[in-house]
Amino acid sequence: MTTPKKAHPSEPALKPITEIAESIGLCEDDLELYGRYKAKVRLEAIQRFQRRPGANLILVSAMTPTPAGEGKTTVSIGLTQALAKLGKQTIAALREPSLGPVFGIKGGATGGGRSCVLPADEINLHFTNDFPAVESAHNLLAAILDNTVFHGNPLNIDPRRITWPRVVDMNDRSLRDIIIGLGGSTNGVPRESGFDIVPSSEIMAILCLSRSYQDLKDRIRRILVSFTYENEPVFAGDLKVEGAVTALLKHALLPNLVQTSEGVPAVIHGGPFANIAQGTNSIISTDMALRLADYVVTEAGFGFDLGAEKYFDIVARYGEFNPKVVVLVATVRALKHHAGVERDDLDTSNPRLAVLGMANLRKHYGNIDKFGVQCIIALNRFAEDTDEEIQAVIQAAEDEGMNIAAADIFSQGGEGGLDLAEKTVKLCSQSTGNYTPLYEWDQPVEDKIFTVASEIYGAVAVDYQPMAKRDLELIKKYGFDKLPICIAKTQQSLSDNPALLGLPSNFIVTVREIKIASGAGFLIPITGQILRMPGLAKAPAAYNIDIDDDGVITGIN
């Protein structure tokens, strides 16, 4: 066995990725190596295996996020390590980080403390170039579309009704709304356009829902990009560019294999945001993990009302997955925040307010039950939490019949998640592995939206703005009404108003417009003031990131 080495001085000892691969039945010929510690897994290697009949899929979600942070990815990794300590063959299946949050306010997305995926700096910065490939593929389609209009417009495209923007993987509010084609007739047709961030790209959604190159190409062919002057839809296939777009994604479709800080295998692939897309890793990477391990820990972005609802109603149905347990991440700090405690006061011990803030947690716990899946709360311990606060929350949860376990996985790694892991294994053994979707895809679009808004968010009604009403007419006219819905909504509240904390009541969800993601295979109702291109904070995380003369990068949290 090769002696473990460090990727760089600031990280734990890493094993060569070939050694990690061997631990789950893969050989070096199954891999495309990206240095010593990262690799892509070839599709033919995945197809050599069948899904394990008794494999346990565990979905990690969370209560409504707060500025204090809940550590959902850290818990996912820590739970994976704890299951491995119990002797279970386990793989973590997670999303890739976007450069927008890495340089913005949220920071990196590789876990924290002793529960990380490594090499963290490389995963956070470019990784295996999946995000650049998605960016290039998306923008190739945009360039071909404008080029078609420029060269005689044979498809009779109405430039005012082009629905395909461009994308860049950076928070840049200045690019949200722009004018392109300026500078004279040789520079194209002037029109309004804009940029979205890469995780919101339909190409990213498609990559994460595709099972093969043919599936990927077929989905790209079905992308709606514009309407004609006669109000007829124009698809990417009409531009005859699906082959070139798919070619750019050849390597991006392959799952990425890395390791946790305790040498447990982790597959990290795809990165759609949960507030503006489906918010989970790729189907192909989860499917691979279910073929190679007995326990697979995956994660859905933001709160259960966003990524996890979409996981059950979209991703799990396309991927034919049946999560056996949902791990719902909560923190004492988040509970106090939802009880009205200001961020500067969150470090002050207050067991009473921690319990008072459980209304938000209780709603998410109840939502999970609507899908017929077992749930356990992971109370993720922060250094500032007191024993009195932890015990108060655990006692209150248990008094209400909730499953709960405290986890100190940031400071202790897998060892600090053993209680959570043991209880999760027990719940898996009791699970039927068959969940109930919240709605049927063939229901009317308005019914599907209201079902999610009322059942999951707690809304009393849905208000459709004029643009959304026009979109509904087009959706019905062209037969897109049988697609599932992927609601774009703020992650900061159960409602579509980020200022409403805790458990909002008597609110109305406002739908501004409904985008048709026909390639991905879902509709995107856009609610409230949600944006598909974030902006940077006054003091972004980029100010803290640096690199020294030895090439060691610091400041990525």
C-alpha cells in the first residue's frame, strides 16, 4: 500500500486516488486521473456493476438557512465518516462548489474542520473543469442562436423573444441586464439580454439529470431557446448544434472521485443551486455510488422546502431513487435566529429561545413525513453552543416524538457523529424505501404549484403576475404542462419573502414568471424577488483568499 502523503501542508494526509478507488472495487483503468488525488470514473466502469439491492440512500437536508450557517455539507461528510467507522461500506455523493459563493459571502463548499472533502482548495477552485465546460456549452448555444439571427434568420426568430441568456460562474450583478449587439451591423442584432450564474444554467440541470451521452444529447436537443415572430417555439435541435454542445460536456458527464479527511470515498459531481434549480448532485454519480456502496449519503441544497422537495418530486423520479432516511440538519444558533435573536447575540447561551425557535424545524420535520420517509434531526454542534442549550433542544424534540442526535463532527470528525450514524442505520433498517411524491406530474400546473406552496411552504394562496399568466398559456398550448415544477424561491424563509423568519403564516406566494426548462424536463416558477445572478457583498470572501510562494492557498472556508 502506498504511504499516504499530503496534497499540501495545510491538509491531512491524503491517499492516492487509485487507493481510494480500489477500496470500492475500481482499478486504475477505470479512472481518468487528474493528478494524484482526483479522478473521473469512466462510464463503462460504472456499467460493470449493478445497483446493490440493499443499498441505503440517505438524504441530508436542513431547516431554513440563516446567516449563522448550519454546516449541512459538513454533516453529510461527518456522517459518511461515522458510518465508515461503524464498518459500513459508505460513499458520500455531493455537489461541486460554484466560484460565485466561494468568492462571495458563503465561502467554500467542501465541509469544515475534521469533516472535509479533499483536496479542498482544488475542489473549490475549478476542480476538474466541469463548471467551465458547462459555461462553454451554454454560451456556445447562445452564440449559435445569435449567429443564426445575424445570418439571414432562416428560422424567423423574434430577437425580442430569445429566452436563452449567457452564463458566467461569478457573482456579478452588473451583468444581470445588458444590451448586446452594439457597434454597428457587423456586430449582430442589438437586443436586451443578460447573464445568469452557471449553477442556474439549464445545461447544468441537464448534466445532472442525464444517464448517458445519448440522453444528454437528447435533452440538449429539447432546450427551448426562443419563439418565432409567429409565436412558435424554437429548440436547440432546430439550430442543429446539440452534437457540438454535447461534445463540450464529454468529460463533464463523468463523476469525480475524491476522498474525505478520513480517507472515505466521496463522489462530487454537478452543482445546481437549490433556490433557482434542482439543488442536488448528478443522477449518474448517485447511481454509481449505489452500485459500489451499501450506504450512500447525498445532500440537497438549502432547506427541505427547496432542494429536498425537488429531490423527491424531480430528481428521485428521474433517477429512480428511494431515499430511506432524511437527515435534517439544525443548529442551536439557527434555532435562536428563527426565534428573533440578532446575529451578534447568537453566542450568548439561551436554552429557552433555542427551544422557542423550533417552530421552523418542526415544520420541516412535518414536511418530510408527507413523503412517507423516516427522519432524524442532526443537531450540529458549534463550539459556542452550551450543554444546556443542546440538552434543552434534544429534550424538547424527544418530547414531541422526534428522532434526534447531537453531532460534533466539525471538531471530532466521524467519531463525533457515531450516535447520529447508529440511529440512522437503525432507521434505514426500519424503512420501506418507498416514498410518496407530493403531486403527480399530470396535474394542472397551477395545482402543482399550489400543492408545493401550501403543503411545503405554508402559503394560503398563489398570485400570478401578468407575465406568469402569459407563460401558463404558452405552457398549456405547447404541451409542457405535464412537466414537474422546480420553484425558484428565496432560501432565507419558508415564504417567498426573506424577511419572514421562523414559521410564517397567512402569506401569499407571488409567481412573476414561469420559465420552461424543456431539456431538463421541468418548469421553473420564479417567485418573489429571487435572482438567477447573485451579487457580491460589500466585503466578499475574495478579500480573505490568498496564495503564498509555495502555492498554498488560504482563506477558503
